[in-house]
Amino acid sequence: MRYLLNPLNLLPKICILLLGVLLALPAAAQMRVVATTPSLGVLAAEIGGDQVSVRVLAPADRDVHYLDARPSYMAAMRRADLLLEVGAGLEEGWLPAALRGAANPTINEGRPGHFRAADFIELRESITVSGPNMGHVHAEGNPHFTIDPLRMAQLGKVFAERLGQLQPEHAGNFARAAEDLAQRLEQRAAELAAQVEPGQRYVSYHEDLDYLSEWLPVEIVGYLEPVPGIPPTARHLRELSESLRGTQGRVLYAVFQPARGANYLRDQINWSGHPLPLEPAEATLDSYLELMAQWAGAFADSQ
């Protein structure tokens, strides 16, 4: 007796077989992005989405000027498909050495896998100083633009284009994510600026807080450092306090910077001191938005 096979009876087995084959296939590889700072990690994570994995090198509470080229940095960069750096000299003390140690030509300067953010936006002029004790000076401009959400919004769109070049099949998604990110940053910046009384003045420890005056209605009028990278001297603090005596303002400094100068101005001319983080605690948009609120809040507190 001959038995005729019913194709319908084979469908479940075929489906199971196909499912097994699909599960056995490797998942689409994520682009491995290494960002030097948490704020740049925000851009990579928000715009790249599920198509990228992001590793941030600099801890949020450290001065990026003075990191070391750690072996862990080199290991992360050795496997990276894209390196995202601030540029304009901010990482010059350690990133070139880490790049050499990584020996990954994909992310070398000039390659599509190397994105130097400062090259794509307009920078504020940096303090320029000449002489044997000049500290660190950024000839290309002030590299601390990541505290300006408006520049971050602009930068995100350019970064989306680079991601689209590396993964053309997802270029549209990257562009839409960058537009959404820009809208949220610009909207929040406008909301916070409206909450700050215009015309307030502040002194910063270093030029790393200059960009606050780009999106908040405030004015920077001095620095605790006599020269970029050189700790405040007693003479400089006396001269600074005399120049500001009889005026109102605030002293802002990064959480990793000493409070001595701020305390001196508080005692001499009654200016309040405000330690602030420069980077989000996590490479997420929510963390960056919270940080924006902290920056604006320094001008909302009573002195």
C-alpha cells in the first residue's frame, strides 16, 4: 500500500526547522562606539539607539584634562568601530597615547571611524596666554562646549550623518533620532533660561563654565585661575575680589576643583559659591537634562 504525504502535515516541522535556522544565525552586530566623555556618550546612545553599544572612558567626576592612558582605555578602543572625542585639545594629554596603544587603524584621525566633535561646531575663543608658565591653553578655542545644550543639539545632527555613513541602512533612523534629541534639548534650554533672572554675573574657576552664558541670560566676569591650568594665587584672589567689590554675583566651580577661591570671595565680597558637575552621571538623555537643571539652578538659589 502506498502512502501519500500531505504537505499540510509537514508545515509544522518546516516552521520549526526554519525557526531553528534563524535562531542559529548571529544577531546583527552593533557598532561599537567609544566616547571620551559621558556627555558625548549621551549623543551616541540617543542617536545610535539599538544599533550601537557605547563605552564611555572618562568618569563623570574627573577632570578630562588630566586622565591617564589606561590599558582599559586601549582595550576598548582596540575593539571600537567609532571613536567620539571632544577635541580642541581637551584630551591631548592622554588620548594620543591611548590611540597608539590601541593600534586600531579604523579609529585613527582622518578616518570615518574617528569623530572629533570640536571640528563641527563654532567654539568660543579660549583664554590665550604666553610665557613659560602658561598652564594649558586651547589655541583652537574653548573645548568645554558640552555644557551648552544648543551646541550639543547641533552636534547631534552632524554625528547622525557620520553614523549614517557607517551604517547606511539605518541613516534615516539616526537622522530622526538626532532631530528628536535636538528638539528636547532646545526646548528644555529655553524653559530653564526663562526661569533665570537676566543679568546675573559669575566667576568661574576655569573656562570650563563659559558656555553657560551662551544659553542662560548670565555673564561671566572673571576666573579664579590666574592662568589656565595654574591654581589660584593669593595675589590674584586679592586683585579679583577688589575688582568685584560692591557688586553681586556667584562663584561657580567644578566638583573636582578646590573650593578655596570660592570661599575667599564669599568671605571678602559675599559672593556665594556653587560646586557643579560638568558631566552627566550616566550617558543618558535624562541624566543630561537633570544636569542642565543643576546648572540653571545655581542662578536661582538665593545668595
